[in-house]
Amino acid sequence: MSKYQAIYQQLKARIQSGEYSPTVKLPEGKKLAAEFECSEITLKKAMDILVKEGMVVRKRGAGSFIKSTPPQQPDSHLLGTKLRYEGTGKKVTTEVKQFRIVEADHETSELVSGAVGDHLFEIIRVRSIDHQPTIVEYTYMPTAVVQGLTLEQAEDSIYGYITDTLNQGIHSANLTITVDQANKQESQWLIIPEGEHLVTVAQRAYLDNGQLFEHSVAKHTCDSFKLSTTYVKSLQLK
């Protein structure tokens, strides 16, 4: 877990425990940065997640405040599957079904906004939550962006590798959610009947520098899928 993710988890715990009262101004950034022994940039990354999850509101010229009714179980795909579930006390294990480097064709190059012939990591993983197979993930990542990724890291946390080892911040993701049916292979991996409905989440994810680093399709069993989101008004300059 990266420094800013650890700070985010600690601040979230304080908010949910009531240590920081609703509508009360949070300590100044310099004070929190000194407490956590980090830079103000690192602290801002942690605060950005809390803002995106709707737990904290920034007011220009006034500071940051806790929302009066913060969500109890915010969801953020920017944390990755492992950290997202483990933040709720659940254990995540991963079985990598395929891990190889391929050359992008016309279809896959468009998925990652690259060029035909670019090298891509092609990864298939089955994620189990509390020992129950729950998600099948199909992922493409440009090798030039996610440099040095290994099978061992894919078995643990790719997002953790990106933030902790490559020191890259994960900025945003575009999600498309549909309903699909499990094919024969997926039904075997997830131990469900063939043709059973799955919630399919197609995702394109971006680093802080704007670089697209992932196109993935994650197929979730319906009884396990939950998405919580918060709409935050963007600041409009006139």
C-alpha cells in the first residue's frame, strides 16, 4: 500500500468513527502533512480520494469539511479490487489464468489507445472474495506504461505495484456496466451454471499524467456486485 493510500485509510477511519465531527473543518494541510510525515502533495492525493467518495467537501478559501452524512461504505475503483474489498474486512485471493505479452492488433490497439504492434500485457485473473470465486478479469496493459510487471505482482495487486513500485498515481477511470451471461469457461471458474447472468464492468483507467494504462473487463457474480458512487459538482470558471 502506498503512503497516500495508507493516509486515506486512516483519515477515512477517523471520519467513520466520529473522531472528525460532521461539518467541522479538518486540520490544515500543513498540520496533517506534519502528523503523517509526508509532503503536502502526498496528503492531497489522499484527500482527493475522500472528496471523490463524497466524504469531504472542499470550500475555496475556507478549507476542507466533513459532509454531514458521509457514506459508510464508499466504493472506489481507483483503489483496485484488493484494497477496495480489504477495506471492508474481506480477504481477496487471486488465481492468474493467463499472463503473457502479445502484440496489439487493430482491436486491442484501439482498446488501449495505442498502435498496432505495441506490446501489451494480456492477463486473465479469477478473484475470490473470502475464498468464494467472484470475479473474472480480462485485462490489457501497455508494457511501456506498466513496466516490469511480473506474474507474482499480478497474483497480488497490479494497482499496488503501479502506485508503490512505479510511483505513479491513478487518476481516473471510465466505467461501462452491462449484464452478460457466463460462458462455459467462466461458469467453471466461478462455479456457477453456464448462462447465469454476470455484471460486466468495462473499464479504461488513467494515470495522473493522463496516460491510459489499462483496459479491463471484469465479470462479477450478481449477488456479489455493489457499486456506490457520489456525484460531485465540478468547479466552473466563468
